[in-house]
Amino acid sequence: MRVVVRTLSELCITVGTLIVLFVVYLLFWTGVKADSEMGHQIDQLQRQWSKGALARQPGTPATDSPKAPPSYTYGEPFAVMYIPRLGFTWNKPVLEGTGTSVLKKGLGHYRGTAQLGQTGNFAVAGHRRTYGDPFKDFPRLRRGDAVVLTDGTTWFTYRIDKGPYKTVPTDVEVIDAVPRKSGYTAPGRYLTLTTCDPEWGHSHRLIVWAHLDSTQPVEAGKPGALRR
């Protein structure tokens, strides 16, 4: 009997140790790797931009109807997002696609939705927890908050109109060109952000919707929303 009890005790300790190690991996190590990868993605973009790969053509005026960018490449970064409400040091790369491997590197653009700044719905997903916790504080977002993005040539400032709205994963109409439940009734230049809910689960989704409020060329400096 003592041998059985001792064996069970040792087994429980071993299982408990493995669970603790898994939690440490989930909470800490994936975050470290994701933060490093997101920093790498932003550095990659900034190197491209500094070489003029996406530079504005001389004499091209900035307008509220920016020229459509080239098609995005799956798994590759094309923009950086800033959300002042989540902290003035909060910035994340936006990559094309929402596959598991993509969302480990940053935020993911839903393929088939509008491109940045264009008519339609520019929809983006991000993890709430794990892999850097990019949208950990998603519930803090409020109407009027700015969501600012840049593609290296233009600053795009969106303003949140509604959210966070809670729904189920099968509710794909939230990323329609005119999103269901958003309050929008006509085509426009919209932004949708999505993440999981509850914080450590994925049974539901949290959604916010925003409209394109303004654009300006990067040469003009940071938009007001990013100035302290």
C-alpha cells in the first residue's frame, strides 16, 4: 500500500510539474518569442520604407482617397498599427492573413476584406492572450478612440464608433463591407478589429468598428492622435 501511495504521489508531483512548465511556456515563453518576432516584423518594414520601396512619388498629393496599394502577400507585414488607448508604446505589425502561423507574428488582416484606407472594411484580428497578448486590453477600447496605421507613405487615422461588441465565432458578417450590427448603413472606409473572449478562451469574439477619419503623408509628421 505504501508503495502504491508513494508511486501515486510521485506521479501527481510529476504531472503538476509538467502543468506548471506548460503554463510558464504558454504565458512567458510564447510572449517573449512573439514580442521578438513582432519587433523583427516592424524592423523589416522600416528597412523597406527607408529604402524607398513604398515611398510616395514626388509631387503626388495626399488625399482622403489614397491610391490603392499593391496586393498584400500572405504572411508578410505591410503596416504598423498604433492604439494610444492601449499605451503610447503600443505598436504592432499587421500581416496579411489570419492563419495560426501569421498571428504568432502580429496582427492579421482578413484576406478578402478591403485594403488599408480603401472603400470597404479593413478587418484585422489579433490574439487576446498568448503570443505577446496584443489585444489583452481590448475591452478598454471606447467610442472616439483613435486607431492609427501607417504603410510607410501615409498615416491613416480611424475613429472607433462602436464596441466592444460580443458575438460568436460563426458571426462572419461582422467583417462584411458594411458590417452587420455596426450601425453603418452605407458603403464607407471602415475598420474592424476582432479578438477572442473570454480572456483565456475562444467561445466568443469581441468586435470594434471604426471609420476612416483622416489621412496625411508621413512627411507631415505624426498625426495628432500620436502626439503626447
